[in-house]
Amino acid sequence: MKKYSTLVLILLSSVGLFGQTKKDSLTYKLDEYFSALTALKNFNGNVIVSKHGQILLEKTYNITGEIDSLKVTKDSKFIIASVSKVFIKFSILRLVELNKIELTDHLSKFIPDFPNGEKITIEQLMHHQSGLPRELTNNLDYGNLSLSKIVELAKLEKLQFEPGAQTLYSNVGYFLLHYIIDKTSSNGYLTFIQNEIFKKMKLKNTLEFNSTKLVPKFAYGFDNGNGKIIPTSKENINKFETGNYLSTIGDLYSFSQQVLSGKALKKSLAIKLFGQDSIIIQAGGRPGYRAYFYKNLKTDITFIFVSNYTDMPIQEVTADIINLLENKPYEVPHKINRKAIQVEVETLKKYTGKFALEVDITKTITIQLIDNKLFDVDTNGEKTELYAYSENAFFIIPTTKDGYIFILNPKTNQYDLTIISTGLKFKTKRLE
């Protein structure tokens, strides 16, 4: 037996090295991350990640123990919400290539009576620098509004800053881009996008959603309703946006690989899809769906996912995955159960006030002290108690990372509020 001892040691060493290599590989780490996220019932959908042209992860993840209609396959078609804005920008640049428009054209050229239209350029609309608000005031039911009616309502909105002075995400601005494409292309918005993007790039599974037609392999959306996974409403499914598009993970990845090919749009213009940091980042979210499109020219990383389940910490996930791929610190998802602690009443008083979301100043949050406890009081007077898990951080539900964080502003000597909801961080401005 002694003569085999060296061979045994070599074999054991090989197994050990193989195991270490596998666990250290990006593919292993990516799969470990999304498997953990799915086990926590925080993800249901498709993911694809590539680096330097090599696909590291291409996999479907399904939450187990739930109803069959939640289940998806790699060919499932998902509503991609604001990820469709990538197609809007591409279409605008294609119209530039066809000499139909210029990026420096002002909005007033296409809508002569639009207030401040002579100040707002197409390029500012593309990059969310128009000064227009995130949404139409008190008109969130776009499903019953025509595009021309939305434009009329947009005329009533006030600029939140001088065009070009700041960046503020604006769905209103993208409705206007939608309108410009519709008016300047030969056969209207939808035909233009179908011919100039979907057909040219052979994106056979990408289409505008029409609720009156049966869509094969359609991934119906689900939400978290008091801890239970429930179907989202039909109103949310039929919600109108700047192109209510369906797509598959395969089509979105194919688009990402063709975008600089020069076949559908010359490269010198396609490069304008990328920001100054050479990255395209576009997240999409609405009740029942989450989607993400990331392409970095410097690192040659592409990261895309589509999900038919709302309850995922999207901002945390997207940051973690990029950190993982760039060999930076990240945290594998794990179960959370926060414990409430006591905070002095005098400290709680400092957190009270009225705040407005920076992304949409029409949305306000009122924090009040009632019976020596902190509450979020909505416009209808409904009170939600906030529980402290540190001196300045609070939760409502102990099993999520969502919550309220108060940070002292040295300039005002008052506490600013950041709200974390489904993994997204929303900064606010103190109003009083």
C-alpha cells in the first residue's frame, strides 16, 4: 500500500486545488449569490453576466414552494419597464443618423407651445437634465391617457431646476422623447423601433405588450403582500409607459453585444448611449417586475437580469455583483432579523419633520413623535411606527433591510432622512 501513498497525496491535493479554484471562480461566486438571494425569496428570474466576452453566468432561478405561475424559464418574456429607455435613446440616435433631428434641437421645435421648450434640448431629455419632474403631478394612471394627452399634461409641470444645471430622473422627459420619435419617424414610434432595432438586431422575442393578445411564455408579475407572494394587479400589468416592452434575457444580452457593432447604428453615435464613465446603467421597476441592464466598456462587464417578482433589494444586488466582478468586498445575501432598541426621547425629537423625496418633490414624508415613539404619518393620517435598531436607523419590518436613516447635516445642523425601500435608497430634502 505504501507505493500508492504518493499517488493518494497527489490526488487529494488535486481535489483540494480543484475545490479551491471552483469556489474562487467568478461563476461559483455569482451562482452562490443568486442562489442565496432566491432561497431568501428575494429573486425569481433570469440572469446573465459576462466579462471580456466570456459568459460567466447564464441561469434561471425559481423560488420553490410557491404557485406554478410564478415559475419562469430562460425563454420567458418579462415586462422590462424602464429598461426600455435604452431603446428610446438608441432610436433618438438613429434619427440623428438619418438627419431627422439633432441632439441640440430644442423641445420647442417639436412642441412649439411647450413652456420653457426653447431652453430644453433633446440631449438634456435623454440624460435627465431637462428640469422636468419624475412623474406627472397627480396623474399616475397613464393607462387611460393617450400620448398627446400626456404631452398636454406635461406642459402644466413646473421646471424643478434650469435645464442642464442638474440631473433628475424624469419619466416625463422620456414621454416627450417618445412623442418626438413618433412625430419625426416615417411611420410612427412603434414601427420605427420595430424596424430599426428589433428587426435589424433580430430581437425576435422583444415586443410591445398588448393585453388583448395572448403572449406565449409571458412571465406574469408577482408582489410581496404582507409576507406572501401574490399576483400583481391587472392594472399594473397593463400600465402604459414609454413603450410597454416585453423581452427575454437572451434578446437583451444580444442587444448588448450588438450595440457597438455598427450594423443598426454607426459606432460614433452608439457610443453616446454610454455615460461619461463609459457605462450604460438602466434599471426598470414596477409592481410585479424588476429588470437591470449594465454594460461597462472599460471593464468589459455586462450584467443583465429580468425578474417577475418585486421584492428584491435591487440597489444592493446590483452594487454587490459589480463589486464581486471587480474583486471588491460584497456580502452574500443572508437572513435578517433586526432587534429593536430604546433611543432617548430627546434624540427622537431631532428626527421629526417634513421631508420631500429628491427624485419627486411632490412626494412628502412626515415624521412625528407620538407618545414618545417615532411614526411615519401619511397624508391620510395613517401612522406607521418606526423601531430603532441603532441610534439613528429605524425599521418597520425586522426581516428586511428597508428602513429610515437619519444623518446630521453639518451645514444646517439638522438631520436629513434617507429612506431605503426594496433595496433602493431615496434621499430627501427637509421642508420643515
